Amino acid sequence: MGGGERVAIHSIKEALREGHEVSLATEEFDVDSFEDFFGVQGLFENVRLLTYPPFRPIIRKAVLYQRLLYHQSRLRKIVRGRRAFDLILNTAEVANQPSARLPAIEYCYFPDYFSHLESDEPSRLWKMYYWPAKIFYHNRVSHVDRLLAVSDFTRQFVRERWGRESTTLYPPCPIDLHNNLRVPKQDLVVTVGRIAPEKRIGLFLEMARRLPAVDFAIVGSIATERRSYYDSLSAGAPSNVSFVVSPLRKVRELLGRAKVYVHTAQNEHFGITIVEAMAAGCVPVVNDSGGPREIVSDDVGYRWNSVNAAVGKILELVNDDDVRRRLSENAASRAKQFGPDVFEMGLGSVLREYA
């Protein structure tokens, strides 16, 4: 239940507003829990749900290929079994793009990314393992007419990896959730996101160790397979750090109280939580890479390349209320440029090209 699901929600809303009939092809999910989590009760009343059982690997080897084949077989069956479709809008990864003689739009968060191939000198064995997958991804891209990129950062990667041009359409950020907050700001630093190694939460803990007089909070979800990672972080966290595993609505109050929002992930595709925090009046202190560079300009917050630099900026914001207030006001104003209405307007203009 993250940014991709939010893109799907607002894509559905805009398609329905444009007068289209909408079907949602996806794995089975708890509709009531989903609508409650995102606060979109009744969203699926006018949507035809075409769901199938969640993926479960048959064996522990080659899980990637099992997953690719599973989703392809299920989605192809859905598309081919219903001849009334006019357009496919894919808000999942491009590997899920089914073969069909239909116009297709792909909302791209990032091109194919295989972690074992991202090192400076990937082994020959990993190259051989991922070679069929890379061919498969590129084949799926050939079935897409129009690519929408989540950021300019992603748009550049789409050009380099797939040799295709795309249009940047920033994702819908839930800024309305954080309007009109009347909570006093405290010496609190927050980060929000999946508690996983790629989010580099360890750096957040290191910042907290260097600022023992400031409170830090980590808000996030924990996947079952990441439980040991969370346990190790929790065991080694300093006393001024708290972990909050909670529904989305609980985040609002924390961001309302926080003075600073820190984003430690490197080369994040975009960073919806950064925009949420800005809407709540937090000053963003983000890693100087990827999509966050497009969100955080010098007049709304700070970008950093080292823990030392980040710690210095946090300390400045905690101690200098005049600077913090100025940046906070600018950040809240900047966040409005990434609201759901902006996304829906952009998507609507694309849909009308196919109407």
C-alpha cells in the first residue's frame, strides 16, 4: 500500500470522471481494508474487479522467473477473454504488460532494475541469470505505445535503458491530508517509508546518535521477509529513536509535530513521502540524488551527500526557528505542485488522446 497503489487510485478516479468504464486487473486484495487505509471508501463501487490469486512461488529457486510467468499468464487470460477493452493503462511494472492488440500506456516508476547487476563489476553468473529477464522486459516495452515517467530522473533512465522517450507526470501526493494542521512544532525529526535496506534507515539512526537531545521517529511498514532487518535496527537504535508501524492516518499527526523530515534513500525514483512532509510544514533534508533533487530546491529545504552535512542542517533547523519557519512556508507552498489534481489533469489529457 504505497505510491503505486495511490497512482492506481487516482488513475481510476480520473478515468471514471472522464466517463470511461473501468476494470481493474490485479491480484486479490481486501477491498475494505484498502479503501480504509487510503480513505477512499466506495472507490470500487463503479469498477469491475478482475482479480486472481496472489503469486506464490512453487520452488525457492528462480523466483523472479516464476513471478514473471505467473502474472503474464493471468493477465493475458484476462485481456484476451474480454474483447471490449479499448485501452490498457498499466500502473504496475512493465513486466506485467500483457500481449494484446490494444493501445497501452505504461506509468513507469523505474526501468528494469536487477540489483545484482548494479555493482561496478557484476559476475558473469548473474549476467547469465538475468539475461532472459532483460530481453523479456524490453519485449514488454515494445507492447507499450506511451510511456509516462514518475520523474525527470526516471525519464532519463527510460531513455538510456529502453531507448524510448517518455513524458514526466509526477505522481499524486496526498497533500490534502496535511492541510490546516494546528499542531505545535517540536524538536522532532521524522522519516517515513518501507523499513528495508534500500531505504538506508541505518543512516537515519546514525544521525540520531549524533543529536541525542533531538527526538527521531521512523514511521513505516515491515514486510514479513524484512522482519529480521527491522529487529536488528530496533535493537541497535539509540534511546531518542522511536519506531511507529501504523496506518497512513497516524502519520499525519507525527508530520504535523515534526520540524524536519529526513529522506535517506539514494536515487529514489521520486519520493511521495517527502511531498507529504512538506505539505505538513516539515523542512525536507534529503539525499542529493534521484527524484528528490527535483522536489527539494534551495528555497524549501536542504540536500546532503554525507551524514555530517545532514546532521548540520538538522541542527540548524532545530535551533534557528526563523530559518525553519521560512523554509517550512515555502515547502508547504511547493507541495501543492504535486497534488492529486495536477496528476489527474495530466492523465486526463493523455486519456483524451485515445478517447
